Amino acid sequence: MSQSYETVLLDRRDRVAVIMINRPEKRNALNIQTRAEGAAILDELRADDSVRVVIITGAGDKAFIAGADIAEFADRTAISQREIMLERGLFNAVDTFPKPIIAMVNGYCLGGGCEVALACDIRVASETASFGQPEINLGIIPGGGGTQRLPRLVGEGKAMEMILTGEIIDAQTAFNLGLVNHVVPADQLEIKTMEIANRIAEKSPIALRLAKEAIKLAARSNLDEGLRREVDLFALCFSSADKEEGVKAFLEKRKPEFKGK
Ligand code: COA
């Protein structure tokens, strides 16, 4: 049974859960409540074994997420802003989410919205989506991981240009930079994203979790340490019933039925 949330919708589609940021009249800008509810939903889904893959998207056809709610910045002091951002918030909840999480980007993906997408594992965009880190125009800088995750994904030079100019780029340019995995016509966005999600949802949840952990280490450790941890995580797969099932199914020439055990 799901808790109720005011600014975020949750739609369960078999093994895939779709989280929709639901403030279309504010272009799905993230206020304190939205960030807290998004993080709470992720905690709920983290503990739910029936959910294998999560998709994050924005309500309406204009925005994925147009960034932090700028109205909340007006009266904020440096100390209170710092405290809010150091709390375990949405960016951290997405980044540390153990199951595969896909950003389905249906429009403006700006500032904190781009940072949510960057914290996801895979990004699928509609042709009408646009991306940017326009914080510089407000006299501030990205604070939800943009200065760290963007250069890791697209390289320092391109990240510098996006963050220093605040320029908004279209989906095709984002694809060319490696910022998004796929660009599809708007009416194909959900189909393409669900296709990827369903394909992943068939795999062993244990192997998915360990694969994510290993891949995330690539940007956070040196090569020797990463390779060493990869071997440990690889070996850990051998303790699962899913590994027995996967190997047995291959040898019996049938499709595996992974239980997440
Ligand atoms: N924070 C707070 N409110 C926002 C917002 C944000 N990040 N982005 C949009 N909104 C609000 C607008 O203030 C407006 O509210 P109103 O109807 O009460 O006046 C409403 O959403 C619609 O926005 P509008 O600008 O009229 O829509 P648009 O489709 O013409 O333009 C954007 C959309 C996203 C290009 C534009 O709203 C924008 O530049 N937003 C700010 C993006 C940004 O700087 N993000 C980084 C924040 S750190």
C-alpha cells in the first residue's frame, strides 16, 4: 500500500514503477516538498521487492523538471540553504538507489532537473526535450551534483561550457555529447523507455544491483581498486540462486526466471 504524496505521482506497471513529478503549472520545479516526497517514494520503492526498475518523469508535455524552485531562494540565508542541501535529499536518493533508475525526459530538463537526470542510470529524451545548467544566470552554480556528474559524463570542456554559459541545448545536441542515451519522437518516448525498463526488469535484481555498484565505482575509485572490487562483486553473484538459475537455463536452452534470491 502506497503512502500518499501531493506533488509526486506513483504509477506501478507490473515490475516497473513510474515516478512523476507533478507540478506542471510550475514546470515541475523542485520545491522542498517535492524533493522530500521524491526521496520518500524512492525509499518506499527501494524496500519493495516487486519493483525491479524505476522511471522518473515530469507531468505534462512541457517539462521534465525546470530546476529548483527559484521562488524558495528569495529569502534563504547561506546557512539555511547549506543545511537543506546537506540533508539526504532527492539527488542523493537517486544516486544511491540500488535498482536501475531511468530518466524519461519529456521537456525542459534544467538546473536541478538536469542534475536529477544525471544521477539516474540511463536517460531517454524526447526530441522536444532541452537540457541546461542555467544557474549561472541567477548568480549561483549547480548544487545538486552538476559540477561533478556532468564532467564525468560529457567531459570537462563541454561541462565547463554548459555551466559557464548557462546555455540550453536541444535533445539531439545532448545526445551528441553523450548526455542522453536515446532521443525519440515525443509520441515514442514512453514506449521506448518502457521497452528498456521491461528488458532490464527481466534480469536478476541481484546482478543488476551489483552491476550498478561496480559501474558507479568507475568514477569514484582508481582503476586498481575498481578492478579489485569488480572481482569481489562478480564473485558475490555466485552466492545467488539467480546465478544458478541463469546458468541452468542457458544449459537447458530456456529463458531464465530470476527470483531475486
Ligand atoms: N522555479 C520556480 N518557478 C518556475 C521555475 C523554477 N525553476 N521554472 C518555471 N517556473 C514557473 C514560472 O515562474 C511560471 O510561474 P507563474 O505561472 O506563476 O508565473 C510557470 O512556472 C511557467 O513558467 P514560464 O516561464 O511561463 O514557462 P515557459 O514555458 O515560457 O518557460 C522555462 C519555461 C523553464 C524555460 C522558464 O520557466 C525558465 O527559464 N525557468 C527557470 C529555469 C532555471 O533557471 N532553472 C534553474 C534553477 S536553479
